Amino acid sequence: MLSSAPRSPSPLRPFAERVLVVMALGGLALLAWQLSELLLVVFGAVVVGVLLHGLASTLRKRLPVPEWAALGLVILSLVLILSSIVLLFGAEVAAQIDAFRTTLPAAWNKFHAWLQSGPLGPQIESIPDQLRDGASTLATHAGAIVLSAGGGITDAVLMIVGGVYLAAQPKLYRRGLLRLLPRDRRDVADEALTASGKVLRAWLGGQFLAMLVIGSLTGLGLWLLGVPVALGIGLLTALLDFIPIVGPIVAAVPAALLGFTVSPQVALGALLVFVVLQQLEGHVLQPLIQARAVDLPPALLLFSLFGIGVLFGPMGVVLAAPLTVVLYVLVKHLYVHHALDDADDAVPAD
């Protein structure tokens, strides 16, 4: 009777397995690219859900109410606050926006005339023609721009509604996500999700506080300088401050242009207000936010804003910072701590 010796595994098997893994990863990357807008909307809903759930959890620590009641009170309170702001300041804000729309062209004309009077006058004379050509191109694509804006509003509504559903039943969706993973990986993934949720909640709270402070101080500083539409610029700065590094720079441009309608000195003063407040945010507010959330390297944040903006467009720029925060924490927990066994933890304790 012949004894059959065990067959040695084929030397091509490890290579074939690697090829299959690479093909699977490539397929997932292609699928993610095709569904990029959907994934971005889902993440936006997660951000809204984390914010609402965090506020509801804070309320439950002070009031003995069920989870659903706390969430309902939070949503009702936010609706009442926003409605009160619109009723109290809506007319003023609308007037400021209208004044901003009508004043900015005059500000640009005055700035352009000031540049023409300088040594770069001949080069500056060609700018109106270039702007006119750009305006013609913009008008050609106006339909696409309107459709894109409508799509952005739709995405925002989906994020808000989806965020409410996620905040109402966070454990349900969390369990569903964990069940997609192998059993031996679920505990590690659960820890990473918990840590990323804590950090994102802390980052959002700190960032909204920074937006309120910077927007208020910007409006006050520009008002003291006599810059037109100071309230509108302050509101714009507060909203754009959600986009770190880039947002305040964008807000400084119309502030300086409107300052030129008064004098070049006022325009310089407006820029100085932004510089001082950015130093305040960078050296005081952001360290406080990072101490409560995560110490995110500025270069990583800057390149993430650029890369995600290129991939996903304007909505990607808006969500780039919180997405980078979450990915940074997930990489630390899933790769650095567990794959590399590095115990250096930058995530704060609860």
C-alpha cells in the first residue's frame, strides 16, 4: 500500500494571495471613488449625529430624562435658538448682506484705481479685460453652478436628517458596523470608534467656541475701524473659521477691499485685525481645543484640506478638518497602537 506524502504548498500561492488582496483593495478604492459624494454625505451626517448626541448626553447629566427626550429637547432648543436669531437679527443680517453685495464692486473699483496709480499701473490695466473674460466664462457655466448649489443644499438637508437618525439610535448603527468585521477585530474597532467619537465631539465643541469668539471680535474690530458691513464680515468670518487656516484668509479679502472704500489705512487696519485674531486663535484658542481633543499637526491639516478639497470639491473642504481628526485618531488606534504596538497615546481620557 502506497503512502501518500503531504503535498507541499505551491510557491505561487502566497503571490496569488497578495495579488487578490491588492485587487480587492483596488476594487474597494474604485467603489469608494464612485460613491465619494455619498460617503461624504454619510460622514457629514455622522458629524451632525455626534454633535446632537453629545449635547443630549450633556443634558442627561443634568436632567433625569430618557435619551429620546434629551435628544428632542436639544433639537427643539436648537430650532428655537436659530429661530430667535433670525427674528432678532435676520433683517439686519439681510441688510448687511445686501450692502455687502452692492458695496464690494465699488470697493474693488477703488482698490483697482489705487493700484493703477502705483508703479504697476500698466500691468493692472489688463485686469478688467481678464475679469470680463472670466465673467463671460462664469456666465456660460451658470446653469451648472446653480445645479451644484442646489445639490449642496440637498446634501446639507440629507446630512441633518441623517444626523438626527444617527443620534436617535447610535448603538443600533454602531452594532451594525461592528458586525461587518471579524469577531476578533470587533473589540479593537469598538475602542477606536469610541475614541474617535470623543475626540470629534471635543473638537466640534472647541471649534464652535472659536468660531463664536473670532467672528464676534472680527465684527467688533472692523466696526471700530469704520469698515462698512462689519457685522456681515464678522458673520462670514465666523462661518469660514470652521475651515481652519484657509477660512480666515478667505474672509480677510473682502474685509480689506471694503476697507479701501474708506482709505488704504483702514484696509491695512482690517488686515491687521485678522492677523492679530489669527495669532490669538493659533496661540490661545487652538491649543485649548487640541488639549481637549487631539494635537493635530498644522501641516497635516493644511495638506488634508487641499487634498480632500481636490477630491470632493467645496463640501470636502468644509468637512476636511473633522474628517482629518477622525482619520488621525483611527490610524493611531488601529495601526500605531495595535499593528505597531506603540503605546504613545495622544487621545485624552474620558
